[in-house]
Amino acid sequence: LGLLMMSFASHAFDSQGHRGARGLAPENTLAAFERAMAIGVTTLELDVGLTSDGVPVISHDPYLAHDMVRDAKGEWLGTQSPLIRQRSLAELQSFDLGRVREGSTTAKNFPGQQSRDGEKVPTLAALFARVKAAGADQIRFNIETKLNPTKPEETATPQEFVKATLAVIQEAGMAERVTIQSFDWRTLKLVQEQAPGIPTAYLTVKSRNNDSAADPAWTAGMRLADYPTVAHMVKAAGGAVWSPNFASINEAAVKSAQAIGVKVVPWTVNEPADMRRLISWGVDGIISDYPDRLREAMQAV
Ligand code: G3P
Ligand code: CA
């Protein structure tokens, strides 16, 4: 029975709170991660940048989020928000990220967000500490290294990212509870070399005019034309998971990836009808700004 339960657990559906719970609290703050945990996600999805003093902090953009950042006097910084790689952790933590600016795009897109003034940009280490303090021993982390190979001046290098991020993971004893994901497949290659036990998730974005899987700058030189599908590329690269944007896939793509042993965890799914459709196709997990809606959709299917 024990064995059966273990194998069941390893196939459990992976509900991931995107940037914590972006639809419910300011993204990538401890408040957002706490909200996601309270809802009962299996995984916290988050983005990492490196400060000028080499500390991995949780931020989606190479700067502190324009629609959220206020200085110590309460002034909104907007596009004057500092680049993370140019400021020390202490400088970055002088800014408040606890609410979104009224009338901003983020406020319009996510009207239900609950503010919590005083939230600072969290370090990855602080998130691990908070989750441990909460006794949430089952929670996993899907850590995205945020680099843009076409804008290397904006961030640290893949080598710096991987070294600093792995150090924090190992220091916290979290190696068995993390996945590292990236659109920039160079970082995933480094992770596999330096920490072979950590699963890697290969992100792709595809629209009519753009397919990152077809761009060797993003795929660490791999060429889509050499493979039958993107999932075959992911498998050849040593990836455990393929994370495409959800609108770019169909049921056949999901099934054929799984048939070669690649899990499929699409992003970022916020409408219940889309969630139910993807669940009925058998995806291995879903990344959502609304883990509350995802929980309901999982019950409905
Ligand atoms: O996990 C994938 C998803 O987070 C990618 O999109 O831009 O929100 O980081 P983005
Ligand atoms: Ca992300």
C-alpha cells in the first residue's frame, strides 16, 4: 500500500500558484506566497533576479515591478524603478511592494488583489525560511531564472544566476523540493551539470510571429528543425517538464510529449473553462494567477 501511495503521489496533479497568487495579492511577495499556500497549491511559481551584491531575490522583471514600487516617502517610482542588478539588497529592500498603484495596468488586470503594506522584495532564502516556519513541508518551488539572452546588460549572466541560486537552495536543504525553469535554456544546461538531481522545466512561448523554441538564442543553440516536436527537444536537452503557453498547445501535443516521458505544465491559465479543458487533456499541472479557481476546476473535472 505504501508503494502504491508513493507512486500515486508522484503522479499527483501539480497546481502551481503563479508569482504566488498574482490575481489575489501583489505578485512575488511573501503575502502572495502565503495566500497560495493557504489555498493549498502544491507548488509556488516564482521568478528570480540577482542583486548587485549577488543575492537571489524574487522579481519577475529586471527591475522592481513598475506598478507596485514606492519609495520610503510613499512616492510611486513607476518606470524610474531601479534595475535589480544595479542595486544592493539593502537598497532594494528600502522600497515597498505591498500594493498595486490604482489605475495601473496591473490593477486593471487583477482587480481583486489584497494589499499588504510593508512588503519588501523577498530573497529566495527568506521565502524558504517562511515556508519552513509555516511547517509546509510538502510545498514545492518552481524557480524561474529570469534572463533575456537578447538583453544581457539587464541581468547577471547564466553562470552567476545558477551559482547563486543553487547555493541558496543547497544552504536551505531544499534541493529535493525545487524545479528550475527558464525560457533561457542555457541556465537549465548549467543546472543539470551542477545539480543533476534537480529537475529542469523548459519554458516556451509561441504566437503567430514568435516561437522561442525556434530561436537558438533561447534554446542554447538547439534547432527545432532537427526534432519532430518541441517535446522531443526538451527530452534531448534532459528536461523533465515542458511548460508552453497554454494557448499554443492541443491535446495531441500533450499526449505525444507524455508518451516520450516529458511532463506538460502549461502557463498561465486563469479562466476556469481553459483549466477544465487542459485538465481533461491530462496535463501534469497548471500554473495560474488564481489558485483558488484552479482548485475549483480540479474538483469539477
Ligand atoms: O512559469 C511560466 C510563467 O511564469 C512564464 O511567464 O512571464 O509570468 O514568467 P512569466
Ligand atoms: Ca515566471
